Amino acid sequence: MAGNGSYNGKCFCGAVEIEVSGDPAAMGFCHCSSCRTWSAGPVNAFTLWPPEKVRIVKGADNFVGYQKTATSVRKWCKVCGGHLMTEHPLWGVTDVFAAVIPALPFKPALHVNYQETVLPMKDGLPKYRDFPPAFGGTGELIGE
């Protein structure tokens, strides 16, 4: 923790450092194929922040991104390739990957895109087929 309700994170090599402040808008797990492919894992643990609460504090010249879809701009360090975050401009949030900010107590509240899961998780959390209505989804829940 960096102090004043903020948390520090960095890429794999440390060339890019970030700071998030305040409380995340939401935390949970995404099971979509894009997140799985990007993270090289079966699920993405996300923390969503208002963009103004996410700052690059070191290595901005090494911070690059790629936009494949209208909903996501994925960002990483060009030195080590370490993934840091995904900006979601249409939703007005930035997903800083939970593993990037290890001192933040991760308290997931939901699963999104659960119809695409390859790793079923029985944790009692709501599992949205796609997204909650506030993010343009159906709000349909899927059972464990």
C-alpha cells in the first residue's frame, strides 16, 4: 500500500509502475475468451477503477496498448511484456489486473461472461451469463 488509500503496482520487470487510489468500483472474475487469451489463464481477476484513479508513476514511455475491440484497450510494458490493465472507454472504467496490485485486498463480488467459462468456480458469487445491465448485459444469472 502506498498510503492515503492508494496502492502501487508494477509490471513483471518493474519498468512501468502504477498507482491506484481510493476504492475500486468493482472486483470479480471475467471468463470471456478475450480475457483468457490475453491473460494466458483460465480466468481474469479484475479490479475496476474510475480512470482518474489510475496513474502511471514510472515508465510511461514503456507503457503501450492495443485495441482489438471497441470495448477494450489492453495495456502492457513494452520492455518485459507484462500485462498491467485494460481500459474500457465505453464503460468509463479501467481494469487493473488484481495480480498487479498485490497489497490490495481482493474481494470479488461477481463473475462476468460465465457462459464462456472453462474453469467452473463454486464460490457462491453471482455468475452473469454476460454482464450486469449497467454494463449493457442481459443481467441473466447462471447457476453454479
